[in-house]
Amino acid sequence: MTLVGTLIGALVAGGAFFLLRWVLEARQISSERGAASPMPTPLGLLIGFVTNFFDTLGIGSFATTTAAFRLFRLVPDELIPGTIIVGDALTVLAQAVLFISVVEVDPLQMTALIAVCVAGGWLGTGIVTRLSRRAIQLGIGIALIVAAVFMAFGMFGLTPPGGTARALTPAAFVLALAINFALGALLPLGVGNYAPSLVLFSLLGMDLKAAFPIMMGSGAFVATVAGVRFLSARRFHQRSALGLTLGGIPGVMAAVWLVKSLPLQALRVLVLAVVVYVSVTLLRSGMSRDADVPGPPA
């Protein structure tokens, strides 16, 4: 079996294990509460559809999902990172399998970059699952500001155009390993790795098409690994996570068919405005006296 085939097999196996772990955890929670697992609401399914639709178009899903959860008060702030990771894990995994299968890139470098990102994600998840509500609010608020900056780069054409290389030079590869580890550590807090990865690989002279399997593979592996840790710590909102998964799959399919007929620039401006607003409200909440008052149960 080729290295690419091994990566795809590992993704599928990881996704199956994650799904099994989620089912078992949901049953355990239902047994303890004496009630069936809550099913997603129509609003939750719509959020899953829209945010993953945006993700497929390159707008991103972390920031938009956080904005929706905050605006509609669906998920306590301290559960937002875990809910997004758990809810979007299978959707991101499907995207990663597709891109790794069809886009040519140096398999050894891709595997190493994904591995260090997963290591960073494992470390970052362990920290996030122990953070207080105040720390989560401040962390997500800062993460959204970072996301807004990268969104603005893309909107105003400030992202480097990239090169033609399908593999990095030794020096660039070492730098990419260090940065991909950091991106993996930040991903569980809600700092999506797509936009920073595109900037990174563009600056290093890589063909942007070759960057997609690396960044999507990294995101998928981190999501499944981190998702298991969030499940074990029960730092996620069950109903909303299900909404992201069940609504997200058709959202991805719709984006593939409709991508050529949508006013993407207008959508990006709207998303940017919402993200900035939500980041400000989160930072204000994190600095308030009642920041550590727990939210409603999952």
C-alpha cells in the first residue's frame, strides 16, 4: 500500500473510531440522565448546513459557527470549541479524503506535516478541556480576531499568490513543521488552520493546490483525535454537535454544485462583520465579573 493509501486508511479508521466513541458516549449520557439523547433542532441543522457550506467555499466554519452559537445563545461559551470539533470532525474528514486522493503532493512531507499538527492538536486539546469559562471566552475572542485578519487578507488580495512547487525545500520544510505544530495546538480553541496554512505555504513557494491536502488532512486528523478527547471530557454540546454533523454533509454537497453562482465577496464581507462583532462581545464577556458563571447544560 502506498503512503497516500495508508493516510486515507488511517483517516477512515480514525473516523470510524471517533463515531463509535461518540455513540457510546451519547448512550452513557442518556443512561445517566434517564432520557434519550436530544436530537438537533431545525435551527441547529441550518447552522450546520450554512457553516459547512461556507467552509467548502473557503470562508471557513470555525468563526461562522462560533458567531451563530453566540448570536442564538445555543451553546455555553466554554463548550463552543469542543462542540465545533466534535460536530465538524466527520465533515472535515470527508473533505480531506477527497483532496488527499486527487491532489499530488510530496507524500513524505505531507505525512510529517500532518503528524506534527496532530501532536500539537493533542497538546492543545488537553489544555482547552481544562480551561475556565473566562479563559475560553477570551481565547475564542482573540481567535476570532485572528480569523478576521486572515479573512481580510483574502478579501483584499493580500494573500501571497504562491509558487509552483509540490514539495518544500529542507529549510522551508523545517519551518513548516514548527508552524504546523503551533496551528494544531491552536485549532482546538477555534483557530481554523485553513487560512493560516494557505498564507504559510504561499510564502514558502508551494503551489496552493498542493497545500489543500496538507491543511485538510491536518484538520481532519486533529479533529478526530481532539474530538475523542472532548468527548471523554464531555466538553461539548450534544444537540448542537449533531446539528453540525447532520446539517453539514448536505451543506458541503450544495456548495459543490452552487459555488459558481454565488456572490462570494458579499458573503465574505457579511461574515467578516459578524465575526468582528462576536469577537468583541466574547472579549467583553471574558473581562466581566460574571464570566465564570456556568451556562445551560448540554
